[in-house]
Amino acid sequence: MDRTASGPADFTEHFAGRSSTPLPLTAVDGERRLRVHLFMDTSAVEVFGGDGRATLTSLLLPEQDAQGMSFYATGGAARIVTLDVHRLADVFRVTDRDPDRPAPPAPGEFRTSGLGALTALPAGRWTTTGAGRTGHFDRDPTALSSTDYGGFELTTLVRFGDPGPADGGAGPVLLRASADAADGYAVSLDPNLRTVRLFRRDAGRSTVLAEVPVLVRGGTTLPLRIRARSTRIEVLVGDRTVIDTTDGTHRRGRIGPNVFGGRAAYQDTHVTAL
């Protein structure tokens, strides 16, 4: 699988590249044959080779008009024995009228403990709504805690804005951040890329430490749990551990809900020192 030309890739050096897996071929009538099942939707492709003996899964970011299909062979000749193509059914229900827009969240409270007073950086718009502490994208806004932590466990509910250019955005949480948020770590749940990523921030520059595909949708709420002990950082979405990695660059700092590219809200955000 080759995604060096599968769409935008400038957000991380780890996206563009090739992946492969070995699979012995079956000999039939003197030919080496391979049965492949390929499933593709807007942004994901899954390949099952040899009736599932080998699999590949990848995330793609194609343009809307990239809907072609072609076949080619390199280094020799290949023959297509059978070919069946089926269009996947749309998951959206088609109606004769536009759906009603959901009512905006009612005023409410932000239930939290362990963060202390929150300071908005650099000039983010944060309000308290029925969904909790809600941030609106404006120069990568962060609501940074006044309490420093080394080892800790954080639990929170992340509510994403509805899909679209005005509301759709990622919900990162900063960890062990400096007072200006230029250094530290960030765990980002991104409904646009449908991934969970762990970044390290060094003087404002971000490096991806881990990236895992997760079905994150706009307009939904996900439970997020983060544990940090010494150099180990664990990220759980619901009860599933999606990231478990080590990095000892930043050992202590502040915690801060963040929003990137739209709107996100945080509720029931609690931090316990470990």
C-alpha cells in the first residue's frame, strides 16, 4: 500500500510512505494466484489478501474528485482472473428536507477538580455551556491549569463540534506544559483525520510520537483517560488503550484543554496526582 500521493501529508513526516506484508501465493493451473478483497470509503482503505491471511489498513485523504480505478503490473505480466466491484451503501438516511439543526447548549457548569484556576492562552474564547468548558478556535487557544503535575491520571469527556468548517475541530489536551504552552505534550482526538495522536512540543514545534486510527466523529462525545508515570504516557479512549509509549523529555508541567480548527468542549475533567 502506497500513500505517498494519497492527499495532504504536510502535517507530519510519518504519513506519506509505503506499507506491505508478506503472503505466499497459491499455485493454480501453473499460475501463482492471489485473491484480494478491498474495501474503501471516503478516507479509509482495508485490504484482505488470501481470504484474510494478510491484511493492511490505512487512512487516505483524497480530493473529492479522486474516484478512479486502474490496474497495472511492474516487473512482469499479471492477469485478472475475476473482478467484481460493488458500491458501498451510504450510511446517511436520505430525506426530502434538511435536518433540523440541534439547539445550542444551554448555560451550565464545568465540573472539574485538580486543575485549579484556568488561564486562556493566547487569546482563546472559552465559555461555560451545558457541554462544559467550551473553546472556540482562535490562534490555537488553550485553557491552562494553575497546578503543575509530574505523574497524574486525567479523565474527561470531550465533546466535538458538529461537522463543518465553522464547528468541526480537534480536541487536544496539553500535558506537562510550560507556562506559555510552548513545551510539553498534547493528546489530540481529531474527527477530521479520525485519529488519536500524541505530540511532543519543544519551543512551539510539534513532533508526532504516536498516531492511531480511531473512529472520532463530529457532534459526538468521547471519554478520554490519560495516565502519565515517569516517562510512560498511556492514552485510553473509553476502556481501550490506544497509545502506550515512553518519552522523558518533559517531566512536569501544567494541564490544559485545547481546541484546534473549530469548537470542542470538556466536561467532568478530573486530575489525580500519581
